[in-house]
Amino acid sequence: MSEDDSRLKELLDGKLSAQQIADDPVLASLAERIYGTEFLDNVGISRGETKRALVEQFSEIDGADLLIDDMPEGGLPLPMPEDMPPNPSVSIEDEGVTGRSIKHKLSIFGGLLGTTGVLVNLFCGFGNILASCAVEVHATCSSSMKLNWLEFHRMDEHIAWSPTGDIGIPDVLLLLMSVWYIVNGWRARD
């Protein structure tokens, strides 16, 4: 243990007298920082004297002892871009993007299929495709070609069919659900 370390330990342990603290400006400055200015006033040490002694002590030190390295004439060389490490955010993003999983692709496909089905039924009518409507079933069979989604199980009755172009609540809900599947499948990444 060096002499300065032992003196500091004695200061912290309270083994130094007020005169010993006042004689060493560094210890007086440390005592002021550790114990406060009231401590110095109580033991009779003037802060002005310790500050002057501390300034005088450090003004006597020549420039080589101040632990300041000399800078090179041209300054410090700047690193070149090839010397820099790779940007971690770019490499993480590049490695993390693997595409969509099968589940998300199926979600997009199902949403597109549902949207197509709703729009074809709404504007063309499934009655033109399915050909299950007969005049014997109801008289409006030639004009009512849109399948009502809630009555799909009763396609042989007139209640299952309505005129094309009529938008109902089930049409809107199925369309919104299909778009929701598309958006969720599109936004999801593994």
C-alpha cells in the first residue's frame, strides 16, 4: 500500500489530526468533499488556505506529470469505412427476413378467395354458375341469381336467392373478414 493510500485510509478512519489534514492540501480537499465544509469549520481548518495550498501544489507540477498525452501533429486519424464493424441492425434484419410461413400464405390465399367469391356472387351471381335455380322453384329465378349467404343450405327454395347487386349485411361481413385475412397474412413475418 502506498503512502497516499495509507493517508487516505487514515483520513477515512478518523485517525488524522486537524493539523495533519491542514498540512496536506489534497487531504483537506478530500475531507471537505467527504465530510463537508462544516467538518472543516469544526476542526478549525480554513478552506481558503487549503484551496490556495492545493492550487500552489498543482501549479508546481510540470506538464509531463499531468497525465495528458501529446496529440500527434496531424490529429488522430479518422477510421475508414472498411475499418468499421458491420452495422448490427442491417445484418439482423437481413438474417431475420425469411418470408412468410405457409400459414400466412394460406391466410392471404383464403382472403383473396373469399373476396373473389363475395364479389362474384354480388355482381354476377352464383345462380349463373351453379344452375340450381329452376322456374318450378320460384318465378324470379331468372332475375334472382345472387346467393344469400345465410340461406346457402336452402338453395332449392326461393328464400336463398336475391337479385344481383343487392348488398346485405352478410356480404359486407364476409368481405371485411376476407380483407382482414389478407392484411394479417401480409403483415405477418416469421
